[in-house]
Amino acid sequence: MASEHFAGFDIHDATYKRVNDQPIDLSILVPKQIQPGPRPVLVKFHGGGLVTGSRLYKDWFHTWILQYATRHSAIIVTPDYRLLPESKGLDILEDIQDFWRWTEHQLPRFLGSFNLEADLKHILATGDSAGGWLAAQSAFERPDLVKATIGQYPMLDLRAPHYTQAYEKHPCGAPMLDNLIVDNAIRAVKPGRICTSAEPPERSDIVFSAFQHGRFGELLGQDRRLYPMERLEDMKGFKMPPMLIIHGSEDSAVPVEGSENFVKQCKELQPDTEVKLVVQKGDHGFDGVNTLEDEWLSNALGLVTKAWL
């Protein structure tokens, strides 16, 4: 049960914005044994291909993230956001911007009602899969707030054939799905209605079909700001906060080559940015079994821990 998964935390919910009178919410997870004084903040964006997932979906809220927050007595903030295809990529980008404005201006007041205090000078942005895209976008949008980022098998190279060309592929072991799944999802969109959360496997077939038939860009949109590789090109001279990427070598949903390409381009265009890629054997979500006791993970986190705290 999710309640058992988060047993070490007190959870508080808040609405950080509304769209057409529909709330978009976030949850704040406070370690039960939190230390006194201003505490660092760990922002966690959920994955799901920007189509499915929710902020407290426990299967994608891996144990080591909770351990990491607990170890440093950090407050976790995890938001929902608008999902495709009811919304477009630029809508999600707008949600990221509004989320960070809320964090900057409203989080201190919200926490104050619980006699808690956040140290906004020490914010880490993390995310798995599509959540890694959100974490990277956060670094582009708010480098003044985000001190470091962690991308778990992040979706970064979205112009790659995996997302843009139709051929046989089996993300997370999925069978080949009908192209009509994407068509039907688009047709079902009702003007003014948004979707901000879904419990997998709900809507996962839309993500997999979009990948298999090369239609992810159709759902996302074509603005260059939505494509991290292109943002790197357009922001030459910009220095991103330190970034750790972990990726499985056999990732069938988000190929590891995307992270390799991003790191290579980052080092070419932003040589002063500290970026580290750690590849481990495994498929998408491989780190679900890991804990901070695993030496490779503990060592990898050193870069961001130093920058974050």
C-alpha cells in the first residue's frame, strides 16, 4: 500500500494552480524525524511519458529517493502537472514555471502553518523518465533556484528515431500496439478538460503506441523549448546546475543513447557544467531495487549532494 511506502513521512497536499477551475495539486512529504531549522528541499517529478502517472504513485517513487531525503532531513515536494494529449508540451512547461513560482513564494508560508521551514537556497530537482525531462527543464527555467538535478533514465533526446519513426519496438516489454490507440486518445479530448494524473497502467498504452509509431512529437508539440537537446543549442554560454543521470544499459522505453547524446552535447556546448552519466545493467526503472547501501549509487550521488547541500 502507498501508505506503507511513505510511512516515514507526514504528507500534506496543496493546490499550486488552477486551469479552467480544475486544480493542479502537489504533495509535501516531511520526514517524521525531521531535524529542526530550515531544511533542504527535494523536488520529485513523476514519470509516465507525460501521458500517465501521478505524484504519489509508489511504484515510481523509489525507495532510495525516500532514503536520500530522510538521510539529509529534506522536505520532498512532488507535483502533478497537465498530461498529454489533453494538453500540449508548452502547457506542461507553463506548469513547471508556475510550480516553481509557487515553491518560491508560497511554500514557505504553507510550511509555516505546520511550524516547518524550507531552505530555498538548497533545492534539488529529481525525476524519473518523463520526470527527468521535467527536472532538466527546471534547470533550464530556474537555475537561480535549482542547485542540482538528478535524471533517472530521463527523456532528453526527443528527436531521436525512437520517438519519431515507426518501427517495431517493445517499451517495457509491451507488444506492438495499434496506431489507432493514439488516434482515439486525441479524438477523445474534450475542449477545456485537462488530465493531471492517472494510475498506471491506465493510459500507458497511449505512451507505448506513440513511441512505437513515432508519434510522440505530435502529442508533445514542436517548439524548440520542449526539446532539451535544442535548448542546449539555443542557450550557449548558459551554465546548467550540476546534473547526475543514471540509466539502464538495456532500457527499452527510453534508450540510453539519449542520455549519452545529451551528456556529449552538454560537454561540448556547456563545458563548465558538471554532468555525470552512470550506466548500470538493467531495463527502464532498474533502480527500483536499489538503496543507498548500494556502492555505485552512493558514489554517484556525491556530485549532486555537494552541489545541493
